[in-house]
Amino acid sequence: HKPYTEVFQQIGNMTLEDQIAILYAAFTCANKDEAKFITRQNFLDYYLDNYTLSDVMSQLQAVIEGITGQTLSDVEESEETSQGN
């Protein structure tokens, strides 16, 4: 378990499946009753069949903004600054 900011800083290096896993985690937090019936694998399969890469990025940005109050580009800039780039 890592702090949210550390996870979000690495989001550009994650696989698509790992990025969708973040969306699944957000889904389970927001929909506790419904999430009991949807496994991570079923969520992943459905997501890959029905959403585009643009949808992934848009929804990830919304999750990041909701948790951190920062945009995805702010989080990525923070990562670059912490790495000395």
C-alpha cells in the first residue's frame, strides 16, 4: 500500500490494466453494494470491451482530482520535480 500521491505520480508508467484497477478501486468505494457482485476481472473485461483509452484518461483524471485536488498534469509535474528533471 502506497500513498495516493505516490501511486498517481507513477500512473504514466502503469499498464492499462493497472490504470483500470484504479478505476475499479474508485468504483468499489463509490458503489459498495453493487461492487459486491462485480469482480476486478469482470470490471476489467467490461471496461476493455466498452471504453476507449480517452475514457480511461478522462476518468483517471476525475478520480485524481477528486482525491488530491490536483489535475493529472499537476501530479505528473510534481513527479518530475521530485526526480530533479
